[in-house]
Amino acid sequence: MTVARVLILLFSLALLPPPADAGDVGLPKGYWDQPLKPQGRAPQAWSDLEASLDPQSCGACHADKLEEWRGSLHAKAFSPGLIGQLLSFSPQETQDCLNCHAPLAEQAAAFEAARRQGKGHLAASQGLAAAGNSCGGCHVRGHKRFGPPQRGTAATGPSLGESPHGGVTRTADFERPEFCGTCHQFSADQAINGKPLENTVEEWRQSPQAKAGQTCQTCHMPDRKHLWRGIHDPATVEAGLEAKVVTDRDRIRVTLTSRAVGHAFPTYVTPKAILHAVLIDGRGQARPETEATVLIQRRVAFDGTDWRELSDTRLLPGQSAGVEIAWGDATQARVWLEVQPDDFYHVETYSQLLRDLPPKSAARRLIAEADARAAASVYSLFAQVVSRPGLKTGR
């Protein structure tokens, strides 16, 4: 089994459902049992729009949420990088991945139907599967709708009176981090060096943000917006970090502190961040021999039998990392934070698949597309040119 196959299966299998008895009336028992059960037959009196699981149908009444979701990574969860791997997976291996990437039973059925026709690689043939992690994955069970407490009143429980699609049952479970933990908190029995590959909810529980009552939804769904912005969004990352540059006549030091991130930065093994400082010459060109960097990443590797943690230099809430260089004869330096959201996929997973897959196969074309996207996702934050202090200026 390839590293790519083992990695994606490990990521998808190690899920921890939220507590069934949390909060008020709460979600029905088995709400997050995976794979999700088929919805079954909708009530006969319902219109096609009410019975539909297509996010476009939901958008007929919830246009703002549809537009927000379209720009999110949840909407892109059934991505070229995923499909390029699924094409060689068994149905069971595929389902393990779809539990989070396209969780509805109807999505799995749509993809398998497309695969049987030899069209699994075509978005136009994937039907509902192409919607990725869409409205129904979180809000619909047995054709019943569920959602957060009512705005303004904070009311929970079933809605009263006649409403489209039978109304909605409201519960505070939608506002708890455990709701997100179904896909973003892996179980302890899949830990590497004592820590699950994705340990976001547990990291949050130990954070100042948790003690202050801030949840996943506070930052990733502000005002209930369905954006889920994270490591791929520069503004979100910059809002959680603080960069400080201190200089004197002899040296320059750059410190990066995790101020408002409610979990490890980054929380997952796929991203990488690098803090840079380098001297520049009179023409504004970097002098590579002077560059100092610090890596912020959890590095793991598969040795053919098991996973090993090579290093973990991520920042927990409140922690800092820094680099320092001496000025020497230089008068200016450049500092910045480089963020590579999809580093592991680009360097390990996709590179191996591009070597192994048949050159003209549909799977290889999809992986090449995903690899190009991963390479293009790199960005810089806190970039600035700093001048050496205390130098005498000429007339």
C-alpha cells in the first residue's frame, strides 16, 4: 500500500464523534454514526425542492449561506487531489474518505455509479458527490432538518407551525467544538508520538480561547457565516499571529507569537510555515548566505509499516518562535513568514502519485491539477524591509 493511500485512509478513519448527550435536547442518537444512513423517502406531500439534497435547492431560501459555502473549502472537499486517489481505491476505502469529504450516502452512491460507467473522474457525472461537504452533511438526517438555536431568542427544539421541509429542530450542539470534531479531531488510538494526526479539539480544550468561551465557530464561522476560513486564507492566519521585529546596531531579531489561534499553529500535518530573515545588498537583492529561518510544522513520515513523528515545532497558543541575524556590513534586511498550506500533499503525496500513476491516465491528470493548486497556495505574511538603526547619514 502506498504512503498516499495509507495517509488518506488514516486521516479518514480516525474520527471522534461528539458526545451524544451534550447540551440541551441535543442531536438525535447516532447523528454522526458513519457512514451516514440514506435519507430514505421524503414525505409524499413535499415538493421536489423540499426533498432535494442539492445545495442549489437549499439556496433557493438560504441564498446567503449558499454563496458563503461556495467559496469555502467544504464546497471543494471533493477535490481533484481526492478523486485522483479514489479512482484506484476500493468502495470501502472510498467510503472511509467520503465520510468527511462527501458524507451523504447519496453522494457515495452517485460517485460509485459514475465510477462504474468509467466517468468517476468527471465532475459532470458525479452528481451530488461533486458538492463535497455540503448542506445535508451537517443539517439533514432522514430528511429532517437540524440547525443552531434561533437568532435573537436562542430558542431550541422543533420549529412550530407549517414550514418548508417540515421545519427545523434547533440545538446548541451546532455551536459546540465537538460538532466540528467529527472530522477535525482524530481518535487517540491513531496517535503518533502520543498525539493524533489532527488533534484540533483537544488542542482547543487546553487553550486560553476555550477558557474564554471562544469556540471553533467563533473564528471559523463568525456571525454564523459558512466560510470556514483557515490556513489557506492569509487574512485569517494574520489575524491569529503577531510578528515583532527588534533591531539594534549589531543584530536583528524577528519573533512570531501565536496570539489568537485557539489550537496549535498549524493544527494539521499538511501545512508548513517558515519564518525568514535575510540581509539585502545595496541593490535590494537578498544575500542567501546570511539567511536565517525557523520551521513551524509537525513532520511525520511513513516507514512502510508505521507512522513516525520526525519533529513538532508548531506553536501552541501563546508560544513564540524567532530568528536572529547579525548585521555585519549590511544596512537593510528583509523579514517575512512563508505559509505553505498544502506542503505535505505537494512534497510527499502528490509527488509520489505522479511518479506511480500511468502517464496518460485520468487519475494522473487530476493529481497534476491538485499539485499545481498546492504549489500555487503558498503565500507570505508580515513581509517588510528593515533598516539598521543608529547609522550616520551623509550630507
